[in-house]
Amino acid sequence: MAKILVVDDSSTVRDEVAGFLRKNGLDVETAVDGKDGLAKLKMSPGIKLVISDVNMPNMDGLTMAEKIRGELGNQTVNVIMLTTESSPAMKERGKAAGVKGWIVKPFKGEAVLETFRKLAN
């Protein structure tokens, strides 16, 4: 099955999301920020879905999404933001970067599990 990459600087959130997805039979990798996420995406072409926080050190999630589309030229990976940010300007920037969805924390896994399964295939 395709891999999912969970990118969040909070180890608690990262572990919660990755653990939930693994418990439900999905193949998950994790990254600590956008820079790490971009590097892991370059090394693992099988990743089909990126679930990322917005506000992180080194590289934020929106910049990472822009680089996925620009630098990597990857138009096929699905990117979902999982964040506390809800400003229309941030969402517009995400949409322009090809972000497929915007989920406001806290993470409610059961509500999005089927969507994540579809996006990871």
C-alpha cells in the first residue's frame, strides 16, 4: 500500500496521527518539519499523501507544499494541512500550492480515515 507522510514539529501530534493511521493498517512515515518532510518525500517516491502542520521551524507546511509542486515537480502527491490555523489567507495560499484539504486541530481520526485511505491510493 502507498505510504503516508505525517509532518509535525509536535511529537505528541505526530505520534497520535501516525499511531492512529498505523492502527488502521496504513503505512506511515514521519517527519519533524517541512525540511525533513521534503527530504523524506525525495527519498520515498511511494508516498501518496502528506498530512502536515502549517507552523513549524526550519520550513513551514505551506512552503513545503509549494516546494513539492515546484522544486520536486510532484503534482500527484496529495497534501492535507492539519493545523490550528484557519485564516482565509493561509487557506488561499494552500489552495494555490495544491493543498487538497484543510483540517483544523484537534485531530479526529475516525472522521477522516476513509478520505485518507482514498488519497493514499
